Amino acid sequence: MVTPDGVTRLTDSSGRVLDLRGFNLDKYDESTPADIQAIAERGFNLIRLDITWARLEPKPGVYDAAAMGRIQQLMTAADRYGLRVLVDFHQDVYGPYFGGGQDGIPAWATRDDGLPFTPIPDDWFSEYFEPSVQAAFRHLYDDPDLRAAQASFYQHVATALRSHPSLLGYDLFNEPSGPMLGDPSDPAALAASSRALEQGRLQQMYKRLITAVRRVDQRSWLFVEPTVLVGEGVPTALPGFADPRAGAPRIGYAPHFYDTAVEDGQDWNPADGFIDDYLAAITAYPKAHGMPVIVGEWGENTSTPGNAALMAAQVRVMPSFATGWTRWYWGLGTGGYAPLDAAGNPLPGEAPMFTPFASALA
């Protein structure tokens, strides 16, 4: 439903407006049903389940039954504990061909044209701009056999998971990237590349994947992501998307909410304009197309004063434009993205996230 502020929000079967909050799980193939139970016991009601093509289809047309069995166990736990699940087709720096374990597109679906790749451990995001990674994305978008293989994989997953009552829908492609135009260190070149990708190859990929999933699942929501430049205040250039399902469309928007300076290790400066710039960039597209928003990733190490203030500011503003969010990343730790200490208690800077909220309102 569209609420009086012009924001499209998800509702339950009684027409109550939902506020969905939770965490990302299982990128590292380590989550268990106990994690889902713990998230539910904390009062959260949403998980973003990060699955990867490389892990589930290690060879062309050969699916790993054990890996899918783990996903089914996690979905069944979400069914049991009353959580909703947004299944995320995850990738970082394309796939395991370029390092990073089993995260992303399989090596057998990687074509780098023999171009060079140099790992950059201290700045992994810069690896997206390596010539070989750029080539791999170009082939994924352009090559008919890879397009068909990707669509077949999505249909396989959707067929396997469609009966779970916890299934809210799918985040169709995590942090999309692709061929760059010009110097990637030039903000104008980055913006031009993002616009070209979203208006060209990426929108065509989303159309193919929407069609593929809808052939086997007419119920689930399908969420599209912009490029990560939205975090730098660059509005998306994606078009609206038609939904071939019978009935009202179920297409949503799933941007991320990261401050680039904070990701680079700086403590957040509340005067840097990040929140205002992000809100200005994020709100027009879903309003124009009547799309609900779930912020699929956000969060930082909140042990510093600025980052703790950023956490509080993000929790405060997200209900103004989003029907839900999933913080990166559920787990125990003393730093990084972990929200809990070694004993399983919320770290001090995470307190705003663990306050009570109304999960459904008439």
C-alpha cells in the first residue's frame, strides 16, 4: 500500500503495514537454524539469506544437493520461527575465479579474455576495476549461453524454495557491477559508467531474471538493486520493470546504505552530508514506480563515536523511505560488522538497532 507520505510499503494479509528488520546470513556458509532462532528471539522478523551460484552449481547443470539441503534447513527454520526471508543472489568481485572462496558466479561461467588480474587485499572493492573482472561481467551480460545458464540457475532455486511460507522474495543481483568507461578514479566517469550499465546491460539482465523466476513462482517479490554509487548520492538510472505475474506487480527496490568514507576506515563525520545526500538519491525512483524498499545491506563497526552516531541516524531515517532493512552481518565479534559481543550481547554502539519497534500497524 502507498501510505500518505507517498512511500510504498509491504502489508500482511490483514492489510497492516509491516516494519521488517533483521540481518544478513550465510554468505560464509556458516549459519545454522540456531542463528535464525536467536534472531527471532531478539524480536527481529527478517533475514537476507545470501546464496551463491558457485556453491550451488559447481559444474554446469550439476547442483550440489548438500548445499541446497543447508539452504532448505535455514528456510525451514525461518518458517518455524516466523521470520520472512529475502533470498539474495550474492556476488563480490564476480566470483571465486578471482579469489574470495565460493562467493559469486562459478569459475566455469567466468571468461576473462586472458586479461590481467592483480589482487588488492587492502582495497578489495578496487578489484572490480581490474581488466579481467570487467571482461567477466561483460561476458555474463552479453554471452547467450551464460545468460541461459544464469536464468536456469535462478529457476532451479525458485522451484526449490517456492513452497516455504517464510519466502518473501529474491534480491536478484547483489551490488551489480560491469564494464567501466574511462578512469575509475574519476567520479564523473564512475557516474557515467553506472548510468550506462543501469540503462543497458543491467536492466536487460533484470528483465531476463524476472521472466525466469516468474515461470516457476508467481507469488514472491522480486527486488532489483542499483549500483553502489547510490551511497555516494548518485541516483539510479534504472527504469521501471514490468511484472508478468497475474495480479498486481511485485517488484521492489533493494539499495544498500554505506558511507564510502566510513567503508575506507574513517570515523563518520555527521557534517559530511552523507545522510541527506543518500536520502536525496534514494527516494525518487521507488516513489516514481510504486516500489517498496528494503535496504539489503548497511552497518559498520560501531566502536567509534562517529560510527555509533551513524548507526543511530540510519535507524532513525530508514522508516521514512523503507519498508524494511537487513543489517550486515549477524554474528559475534569485537569489531568489523559484528553486532554482538563474544557473549552474544549487543555491542554498545548497536543499541539503537535493538530497541523495540512495531512490526505491524493497522
